[in-house]
Amino acid sequence: MKRIYIPKRESKCSASLKTVLTAVMAFLFGCVVTASLVLNLKVTSLDPHQSHALINRASTPKLATHRKTELERAITLSLNNTGSDVTAGSAHGGLLHNTRILVVIVAFDFSQIPHLEEVLDGYHDIAVAGATVDVIVHATVPYPVTLLDLWNTRFPCLYRQCTSGDEDGNTGNFTITIVLKPKSLRLHLVDEHRTVFYEKIDDYDLFIYTEDDIRVTPTTVDTYLYETLKIQRIVEQNPKPAYAASDFNVGIVRYEYNYPPNVLMDDKTRHATQNVTRVYWEHSGFQRPVVPNAAMSVPQDILTVHGYITMTNHHQGMFMATRALLKAWSEREHCAFDRIRDRPGKGSQPTEGTQRVWMSSQMLYGRRHCNVQQVLPRNAFGSLTVLHLPNKNYRRVGKYRNRQFADGSEVFEAPHSSLLTAMEFHLGLQTGISAVKYPSSNQPYRGIRMIDEVVFSRDRSELLDRRMKEYHDYVQQGGIINDYDMTRTELVEEK
């Protein structure tokens, strides 16, 4: 008998259920599509600064977890391959993200303003790379509003969140505060950072003190953090705990470029730079052979086996320290790093360098003082070298001593007046184009701050009072310069 196939009929109940499920799926699909369109419209319609901050907040946990995993793997690999080429820069994922950094720069006046601008650029780069960076500039001369307004346009992280911020988006991850100190401090202006560091010791992860002419990059800071954590791991794994991690600090070495000292560089003489290279002028002279005269292995075998070295001249012009190190050094025997004091010596005859040298290097690394061992990784040495922007000290080495300009009364040939300056261009943009300036006058000022800490009348001046008034007016206007401000572009004024 031939079998006949008869389709099976669905019951009314099954048909109804299928219809309901189909409707639900269609509804959910519509919701997803609609939500996607709305979210996309919302993000694209936001101020670009706000959308950037929103994206960063959402991705922060994932990035932080990835960073930690990569760091652990890289340090472990490095410790297990002490004789190999595994270095700090081998792919540890970066340590700047979510790191809070306080930087104090000493800038007495405007004599090094071109270098200070480059220094600030470097710390802004560190913020863009993922850190929260607060910069304090200790100065004795008030800054004109026009310069502050120009700088506000150079550092977008002043106004928006580059990588982090609070939930309301009211704070960025880069700030600049100019703190005016009395001129009577003179060279002791370099001491002021120490008080600030210990007052804010629990607010930051890393502290940097620097002169106003040293270019620090994200690589510099990232490598410092990596090597500091690596040294801590080495000390913790030492079966004989004869050392503490605070017995060591990762150092830096300054370099310049050895341009021919008697040649003006232009298109016709550029071939003179074919053999120009970085030089470590503070470690030159009779420092040959390099080992042991300029550099040597650290005295402690615990770090020698891992390829760490130290410099015979440990002057740096700056230093970096983590919160834990600063706390440990304040309690360290014969150190009291939190206490400001004069350099050793009597009167104008210091026995261990100037106050500037003492506060940046000698007090920390001197054997008769804090006796902290300066260390640098041999295989990552170049990542802890920083550019000394004046590029002039290399001329001190050897016989070249051109003192033609030395007494301050010289008349220098000025560059051609047709050169378009950054200030002229900036002010031209404010008046020559009808555009909305950010921030507008109805928004609170969130740019560079200037704080007056000059207390005694003997240290005050008409210029100080006038510029502080101009600054406060500028802030009240929401960061908008007026016609009067635009006439005040000179940094150095008699009054």
C-alpha cells in the first residue's frame, strides 16, 4: 500500500504562540536598531570634548586590566632574562593610564620662557598619553593675560577630558597653576617644591621636581614607573632582605647636541650637522673609559646582576619619586627629605654645589645625606635621558670659552620684523575671524590659574598688582581677552 504523506496541522494555540514570539522578536530588534540610532545621534551631536570623555570612561576598566596583565608579564620576563635584551620598553603596555602626577617647575623669570613652553608641551603629552597631570610653576614675575590666553589654546586637556575626569565631566586631566613667590627668595625658590609635595603626598602617585629647561616625555615617566616597580619586585624576591626598595631611586641623565660652537646654522651650513649627536656633557672631560669613570655598576649585587648602573656624577637638575618613596625618605636616617635646609657649606662657598644642585640631586644621592642609590637600567639607558633645552653647557667642555656676551649690556641683532609671531597670530585669530571662542563668556573659566602668594609689601610691585587685576578680570570674563588685554603683549615691562 502506498503511504501518503499528510502535513500535520498546527493547533490554534501553537499558531498563536508562534505569532506572539515573532512579534516580540520584531519588537526587540526594533528597539536595538532605534537605540543604536539614537545613541549614535547623541554621541555625534555632543561637543567633541564630551563624547571623547564618555568613550574614555567606558573603556577605562578594560584598559587598566590589560595594562596590569602586560606589566606583570613584562616584569616577570625581564627578571627571568637578565642577560637578554628585554628592557623597559619591550611591550609592558604603558603605566601612565590613571596615574596621578604632580609636577613642580621652578621658573624664576622669563629668561628661559622658550624652554618653559617646551617643558609644558612635554607634560601635556604625558596627560594625552593617559595620566592626570597637575603642573605648578613657581615664579616671581606675574604672567600677562595674553600669554595665558595663548597657552590655553595649546593645551586642549585644560578644557576637556583627554583620558579621565569626574563623573560630571567638570575636570580635565591636565592643569597649570602659576604660583607667584616673593623675589627675595632668590635661589631658594628651588626649595618650595618640597613643602608642596608633602602637603599633597596622599593625592598623587608620582611627584616630579624639575628646572624649567628639561624636556620630559611620556617615555621618560613610563620607564621610570616600570623600573621602579621592577626594583621593588627584585627587592621583595631577595631571600636575604638586606635592602628596602626605598634604598634606590631610578635616575635620569641630561643630554645636549654638540653643534659646532662657531657656526650659525642655515641652509648653507647644514652639512655641519652631519656628525652632530647627543652628548652627556656632565659626564665628559676625563671620564674615559666610560666604565668606571663616567658610569659603573651599582655597589649592591642585588641590582648589579639585573644590569643596573649608576653615574659617578649624579647631578640631574630634577628628580622623580613615588608616594611610597617620598614617605620612606622622610623617615630615613640622616635624610629627612621633607625638611628644607641650606646646602652644606659656609656663606657663598658651598662644599657640595649650589642650592639648586643640592635640592635636585645631592641631598638625595649624597652618601653623607640621604644616601639613596641612583640607578639606571643599562639596556634601557637611553629612555631615561632627557634633553637640556638650552643646548649650551656642552660648550663648557674643552677649551672653548667665548665670553663675548657676558655683562648684560650687549645689543643683539634682532630677527627680521616680518616674522609672524605666535602671539600676533593668536591675537589675529581672535579679531579677524567671526567664530565662537571656547570657552565662551557664559562658561566658567577652566584655563591656567595664577595665584598670588607674595605677602610682604617690600616684595610687591605695581606690575604685580596690575597683572593680577588683569588676570582676575580675564577669569571673570570666562577666559575672554578684551581690547585692552591685546595691547599688553610684552613679557618684560618696566611697570
